[in-house]
Amino acid sequence: MVELRALVDYADALLDAAAFDDYCPNGLQVEGRAEVRRLVTGVSATAALLDAALAWEADAVVVHHGYFWRGEDARVTGYKRARLRRLLINDVGLLAYHLPLDAHPQLGNNAQLAARLGLQVEGVAEREAPRGLLWFGTPGSSMSAQALAALIGERLQREALLIGDPARAVRRLAWCTGAAQGFIEAAHRIGADAYLSGEVSEQTVHFARENGMVYFAAGHHATERYGVQALGEHLAAEFALEHRFIDIDNPV
């Protein structure tokens, strides 16, 4: 068991949360009971995740996608009220870490995706993208884009959309999980012949085709399952907590 404030302070420091100019507040978003014994982690703080956490009698929930996004309507109505009500009436805390969890060198989404796919990390393109977000390396051994797409589908249990020549050998791969398709231009600048992210936009296809690149859209949710799991396991070990990752599947 750990005090909620101590848990938050530790996670904030571990992920260097204060260093990121993010689209949402990182750290404690909804204060719950003072002590935490059972911790649930999940990708997004949806009603389904909160219901599952309450059924398990969790004291706090840690997610990658929390609440209070920049530019959204600030009024607490409708589904937003319903989500917050679940937490408040049950005295359950909510912690969220967005960009800090993407970027962490061991526990982050990019690091955990690399481990899941067996990628050999060469570095992080600090000059081409915001802090710690664009990683690059190799698939371990040269393989075709089609073979790499098959590997991604097998390891993430989600078929990847492949844009470009399936027969092209992938020698240098760049990646950033989630909705980071816009980094494809930065990936091209660092000499990657392929780029992997979660989502795809209309212009992503054109850029890949016109610059001879391969692009893999492997799913926003599918590419971001692993960082929050690793964080939860780390916190559970550090504070002797009961921990459960709950996957509320999302096909996007």
C-alpha cells in the first residue's frame, strides 16, 4: 500500500512529466482515496475501463489517454460527467501520462513497441521531433516491407495497413506510436526508408508514395498498449501493489 500523493510524486519524477509541453495535464487528474492498494492500468479512461476497475475494487487508475484535453469544451456534461461521476462517487483516483509515457527510454510506448517487435534501437531524433518521440533503428535483420507488416500483425494482434512497395527491403525504420503520422517527414529527413505509427491521414499516403517510403499504420490503440502496462508493473513492484492491466479493445 502507498499514499496516493507518494505514488503521484514518484510517477511524475520517473517520467519527468513537468518537462513536457503537452495537450493535457500529466499526473494526477482526479483525486481519489488517500491510500492505494489496488492499481488498474489501461490505455484510455473510458467508461468501460472505469467500470472494470470498479468491479475489481481498484483504488486508482493509471492511463495514457486521460481527460481535460487542450481546446476541448471545458463543461462537465454528458459522457464527461458520467465518467467523472464514476471516479468521484467511488473515491477512485485517476493518473494520466501522455507524451511523458510515449518518450520514456525504458517504460515508454516507443521503447516497449520496439521490444515487442524486436527492433534494434539506434537512437532518438531529438532535432527532428519533440523530445523523445521519434525513434529509429532496424528490424534486426533486413526484411521486406511485407514481411515486416506480417510481423507487426502477429506481435500486435492487429493487421497493419502497408503503404508503399511490399517488396522493398526495410533497412532503416523510424517509429512513433499513436497519432504520429505527421512525423513521416521527419522520418524521411533522418534517412528512414520506412515509418511506423498508429494512424494514417490522407496526406501520409501521398508523402510516402512520392518520396519512395514505406508506411505502416498499425493502430493507435494497438501500438500504445504496452507503455502503460510496463509503468503499472513498475509501480506495483516499487510499492508492493496489486496491479491489473485491463485492455478495452479499440479497432482504431
